[in-house]
Amino acid sequence: MKALLFPILATLLAGFAHGVELQPLEHKVIHDQRTHLRNSNDQRQNIWTDDPAKAAPFLKEFGFAVPDPQVQKGQVLAIFFNDHITEDLTAITHNKTANKTFADYADSGIRFKLKAPPEGKKYSHATAVLFTPAHALSNLGLRGMVTGGLSEKR
């Protein structure tokens, strides 16, 4: 009986021992604009597409001058909007445990003195990136942002 007690306890406790498994994804920044102006009530954290035909018009819609974004089949073109303009994109990460993909940001150390944005506008750090997701996406997150932001697929 005592010989069975240890394997049974070990099996029961092993279920609680797994941790979060994070997988960094290779990405390429194709445009970076630290003081992108957008509507102050815009809560989108990112807008993305996995359709290569939509890539150029998508970037042009936001005023990004990228002549040929060269989106390959299976890649995602995403524009991340971070209202903390002093933070820089450091990684795109896939959380295997939760099956979620998100952008990681870190403080750049840069400080600004900017004139106030026009009425009804705000500054956001807009970063356009290309990456190959680990799985089919339904949502992209932004770590460190205020909860309630939106992820929009085009």
C-alpha cells in the first residue's frame, strides 16, 4: 500500500506542476511611427490581416509609405498601436499554454516634450510588423496595455 501512495501522489501533483510555455516568433518591423495621430476614442490595440492582397492598401490607409510590403502566404501583417509612446516593440510571443499571441513592449528610456495633440486626437506608437503565427489567429494581444482594447482583423 505504501508503495502505491508515492506514485499516486506524484501523478496528482504533476498536473499542477506545468508552467507557462512562451515561444518567441520571428518578426520584421516594416514601419515604425512613434507619434502617430489617431482619434482619442480609438481603442484598437492592433489591426491585422493575413491576406497578401490587402497588405498595400492596408498600410496606405494609415499613411505608411511602404511601397511593397511583400506579405507571403501564411504571414500576418499587423499594425500595433501603443498609447505609451515611450515604449518599443521588443518581441512577438506565442503563449502555448493559453494559445494566445501578443506583442511585448518595453520602456525605451526616451522622453518627449511634444505639443498637445489636436482636439479629439491622441498620440500612439504605431508599429507595422510581418510575422508568421504559430497557429491560425483569431486575436492579437498587447502585453502591458490597458485591458479592453480591441484587435481588428481585416
